[in-house]
Amino acid sequence: MRTATICPGPCNTAWRRAEEVSDESGTEHHITPAWGQPVQCDSCVERARRQLSELPTFLAAVHLEATNGSRAPLTAAIRSSAGADASFPGQAPLILIETLLGEMEELEADVLHLRGLGAAFNPAGPVGPRITVAVQVLEAHLDWMMQQHPAAAELHDRTNANPGGQIRGWHAAAQRFVKDHPQREVQRLGPCPHCKGPYLVQSTDLRLVNDLPYIECRDPDCRSVFTTPEYNAYMKTLTQALKAVA
């Protein structure tokens, strides 16, 4: 059983900087570090949980940028060729999706292998279901990843394998892209029950039913439509199923 360690997350950034100054100059400080439970603290675990839950919304918005074929500005690049060298409309968001989803599926496969739970989801399918499955698997194993993954004690950084740091990096990259492209607002709704892609939004075009909006899938190959009660019943069933396998 692991003993408690100083959390490697961003919660201790100020403490680590104060420690460096103290080592270099001898200046004392009175900053108290946050301790892990036993490796990463509760605050960092919950932050990772929230960021992971928001990823489908952000990635759906990025994917819509690609499928609608609009060119992304240079600020949308994630330190890659996705900006200045974009040679066709939609290339930048496609590269972003490919990069982030590839890393998510790599961590998914790593976790399933380490826990002896078999092979990961086939990454050759459509983007929408791949996003949904990757996030669901990582959410189901988040507590284990944050405390027992071999890299859980490494500092949160995009250059190492700490799951918390990876989630933080994916969230920041996707959020930055979406904020740079505010023209498409995507509601935080569950995955489509038909195509499994994270594209469900409240309809702004269809009339209301008993003052409640229709829910529609924005995937151009699906376009399913649900009433609000149908969506609520589906989400209740989905939530119960996820809790049963977590």
C-alpha cells in the first residue's frame, strides 16, 4: 500500500517554486503543500474528472469545425503544422482531433492492459464513437489512474505519462481551440444513442413541445431527433449502466 506523497499536480505549483527559491537562496517560506490521497489530492482528481467530462463537448465543437469546412485561424494550432500550413479548409481541426484522440486512445489501451482487462476499442471507426468510448473508459478508471497508474506520481506535464497531466493538456488544447472559434455553441449533452457520437444539442430550429426543446444530433450522417422526455429517459438509462460497470 502506498504512503501519502506530496501531490504532483498544479495545486502545488506555488509550493514547488518556493522550495526552489529556498534551495537556491536559503529564503524560508510558509507554504504548506497539498498531500495526495495517497498520490494525487482530491482537488486534482476532481479537476481531472470535470475536464474529462467536458472533453466530448469541446471535441464535438472542434469536429464540427472540420465537417463544416471552415478554415481555422493561426491561433488554433496546437504547436503543430495545423495552423500556417493548413492547405485545405478544416485541416487544422482535423489534425487537432487526430492528435488528441490518438493520445486518449493510447492511454485507454495502456490502462486496460495494465489492469488486465483486454484490448481497447478499435480506433479505426468513426470519430464520434471513438471519442465517446475513450472518455467513458477513462472516466470509469479515473480513480485508479490518478492513484495507481505507474506514472501517477510524475508532475502534471504534457511531456510525461501522468494521466492527470495528460487530461489537463487535452482539455486546455481543445478549450483553447473552441474559445478561438466561438461561432458554434455546443450544449453539454450525452452521446447520441444512434450514432454514439457526442453531437447532441438543443435544437434552435424546431418548435418547442410543451415549452421543452427538441434534442437533435448534429452529425450530418445521423440527424436523429428526440423530445426532451425521450432524451431524459435515455440519459437516466445510460447513467445507470455506466455506474454498474464503473
